Amino acid sequence: MLNENIKTIRKSKGLSQEELAIKLNVVRQTISKWEQGLSVPDADMLISISKVFETPVSTLLGETVVETKADDLKVISEKLEVINLQLANRKATRQKVIHWLFIFLCTVIVAIFAVLIVLNSPYSGWDYSKPETAVIGVVFHAFEWLFVRIAPIVLIGSIVGVCLTRKKE
């Protein structure tokens, strides 16, 4: 089992017997003997091998190591492709939602402007001697004053947003 694991891991790491021997400061024949099961590395050498392979000693000693095959890579690449498609769909959906939010914002701004034009500031003729009427009139006037100054900027930004988020074909 140890001999098979050393050979399998060495090959999966793309190392030749000679390269592994150089990293472990032994001769190539020693690696060959380990892989053929003719000899066994001592405890210190097992630790060195595990460091070179970046693998736990338990894997070298007991667990059977399965060499990665082209089929495994194909399965992984197919999974990655599915994930990429899901991410692309999410991005497209997010872009579509943002696009429609910009359109909705433009519509709301235009509608509020239309309502303000039609109403023509009705609070201007109110009797402000009552405190309740005065407060409500001031709130309406403040809203209209802020809206008329800020809404055009937001409208232009929304139109730009609609143009930038539209679907490009």
C-alpha cells in the first residue's frame, strides 16, 4: 500500500523518480525500491516525503490514493460551466431588475411633476391663521420646493441608468 501510494502521488505531482530523489536527498534507486515494495522509508523519511508531497503521513501509510483521471477533470469542468452559466443568469436578471427600477423611477418623477403642474400649488390660497393648516402648507411647499430642484437631476440620472442597463444584443 505504501509503495503504491508513493508512486501514485509522485506521478500525480508530476515528479520523476529522479526529481523526488533530489528533493529527498536520496538516490533514484532508493525511490525505485520504495515503489517496488523492496524497501520501506524510515519514520523521518516518511515525514520528509509527506512534506514534499504536501500530503499527510496517514495518506501515505493507509489511505488508497486515486489518481485523477481525465473523466474526473471533465466532470469538474462541466460543473464549473454550470456554475458560470448560473452566475451569468444572475447577472442578467440583476441588470434587468435595475433597468426596470430606473424606468419606474423616471415614470414616478414625471407623474409627480404632472400632478404638481395640474394642482398649481393649491396650498398658496389656504388660510394660514390655523396652526394645523400652516404646518401642512409649509410641508407641501417644502416638498414641492425640494422636488422641483432635485427631481430633474434624479430624472437625468435615471435616464442615463436606463441607457446603461439596457440589454445589448
